[in-house]
Amino acid sequence: MKTFVKYTPQKFDECVNLHEVEQLAINKLTDNSLSYYYSGAGDEETLKENKDAFRRIHLNPRVLVDVSHIDTSCNILGQKISMPICIAPSALHKLASEKGENDTASAAHKLNTLMILSTLSSVKLEDVAESNKTGLRWFQLYVLKDREFTANIIKRAQKSGFKAIVLTVDAPILGSRERDQRVKFSLPKEISYENLTQTVLDSKQITQEEIKHSSSQIFNLFLDKMDPSLNWEVIKWIRSITTLPLILKGVHRADDAVLAAEMGVNGIIVSNHGGRQLDTVLSGVELLIPIAQALKKYRNIEIYVDGGIRRGTDVFKCLALGAKAVFLGRPILYGLACEGENGVRRVIEIIYKELVICMKLCGCRKVSEIGRDMVILKRTKF
Ligand code: FNR
Ligand code: LAC
């Protein structure tokens, strides 16, 4: 009898799903880059849960609906994009491709979807703006201890045409990632955090003695430069600097989501940071359920989600559970590692096509038809 072996593609254009793209990228990336991209915190329980949770959510298709025409477009903070699948912010795209974030931005532009650029990008935000002039871009913000420098970076983002500020709120310190510690993650000398100036990077805020306990360069950067005293006051501070809409990324709890809505925040990304921060928190999609419920009466705040989304059916389930759009993290980096701009495009196209098939098979012709009734949560007790 033939043994059925797990298929690992040899070439990028042979990949039929995002798992295969990941396999191929794993073979291409250096240990240093792969450890950083792949890693989750602690025992990587949440990293695993982010994907596993989708298996406990079942689809509930409607039949006999005319699905000859499908419209996947959606409106995000009033701007129309072609699909509810967007690019999450992630640091250091040059670890995967020579042009780094410029490749990612061009792919997003060509597919007419939204990209969020990280504060810790390896291409300067002004250059990314140049390579994707008219596409929808948001800027992810890490607040540095140096507030003047942070204020300036917000102004630079607004001036360069980024349409919203995405404040990451789940990282007063970087999670403990053992893969990074094992390889002693460091930046290759030709790559740097291009939005941070040398003066900011050079001025040590804490002593060498304090940072010695971790051997990951980016963990130490957080300890040294990022502001761990951040609290809800920061919203007022950001509002005093920019008129751009504000989104909080990394909200886990319904009461925090309600507080954000009451403070006039424009959107939240329900996220556990791809399982990279606090291990053993719930998966992204499971965090979404009570948050969507709690925000029902608030009309002025949009909900998005990320974490472990690898299939069109995963996207569909998130939309059914109350998200307006979803974000992809690692799959983008893996596509980038395989084939630069083309790789990112293909990753998004693969999952997009799966979403279209799922919508047709579920009898949903447009995104707004993907309601809560389209999914059933697996019962653990009978
Ligand atoms: C991230 N993420 C992240 N988030 C953020 O707000 N700012 C950042 O700079 C980064 N950097 C970063 C680097 C890498 C290598 C990864 C994998 C992730 C988190 C990211 O935005 C997102 O929340 C998760 O990646 C989503 O989970 P998946 O899709 O990777 O499972
Ligand atoms: C990370 C940070 C940079 O997850 O957000 O590595």
C-alpha cells in the first residue's frame, strides 16, 4: 500500500496553500531570520491555538442562493478596498527580501488592499510611501521613551500619506521568545530600523547590566527604547499631535474594548500579536467573540482581528464573528521570502480565492451577508 506523505513543494509556483508557502520559506530563510519570524512566546501555546481555534468553529452554509456574482469589497474607516484581507504590521521585511517593505507595499497596492507599516520597518516610511503612493496605508506606532522623537514620527507618517495611526498596546516589553534567544537574534549589518535615527539608537537609556539577561537584539531594543509607562492617557497625547484616525492593536478584553470605544478610538485590532507576547492567552478569533458582543451598541468603532489566519474559511469565520477585516502576519513574510513582491501577491491571491469559494458555498454574495448565523461554535459538552 502507498504511504501518503506530506507534500512539500520544491518551487514557489507549485504551492497551493499558505502552509506550503510556509514550508518553502522555512527552507529559504537563515536560522537568524526564521527564528525571529516564526517564534512565539514561551511554550508557543497561543501560537498553536491561533490556528487550532478555527477547527472548533464550524460553517453553517445557506443553500439555493444565486452566487453567480460575488463582491468581496469592503469599507475600512470609510475607504473602499477590494477584500477584507489586509497586511498586519511586522518589523524588518528586509530579512526576507532585498527590497523589504517596498515589495510588500507594491503588492498591497496592486491588489488594492490595506498595508500597515511597522515603526520597526527596514525601509524608511517616506520611501515606502513613495513606492505605494496612492494605495491605502496605515502606520503602526511604538511609543518610544523619547516622546519628542515619537511625536515627530507621527507627523512624518501623516505627511507621507498614511491614513491612520495604529497604536500597539500589548508590548510594554517584548515577549520572551526562546527561539530568538537560542540563535542570539541580531540584525545583519546591512539592515537597520530605518525610521529610528542613529542618535535615538545610540543613546542608551538603561545600562548594559540591565539588558544582559536576554541575548535577542530586538528584546533589548524594546527594553532600552520603548516606553513601558504607556497608559490610557496616551490617546489624548496622540490626538494632540495628529488628526488621523486612531486604532488600538492588541486589545484582548471586552472591558478594554468598551473603554476604547468610549474614548472615541476609531478601531481596534483584536490580537495576541501572533502568540509572540503573552503565552497562554486565548486565540485571536476566540478573543473576538466577547469583544464583538460588548461593542454591539457602539456604532463608531470598527473591529478587526489577526492571528493564525491561513485559510479563506478562517477569514470568513472572523467576519461572521464580527470583524470588519482580518490581517495576515507571517504568511506575508513567508511569501516575501519565497519571491518578494510576487510572493506577497500570490499569498494574498491564494487565500482570497479560498474566501471566494467559501462565500459561494455558504451562500453569501457580499461581505455584509456574512453574519453570525453563518458559524456554529463546537460544543464541548453534549
Ligand atoms: C509581528 N507583529 C508586529 N506587530 C506590531 O504591532 N508591530 C510590529 O512591529 C510587529 N512585528 C512583527 C514581526 C514579526 C516577525 C511577526 C511574525 C509579527 C505582530 C503582527 O502584526 C500580527 O499581530 C501577527 O503576526 C498576526 O499573527 P499571524 O498572522 O502571524 O499568525
Ligand atoms: C515583534 C515586535 C517587533 O513581534 O512587534 O517582533
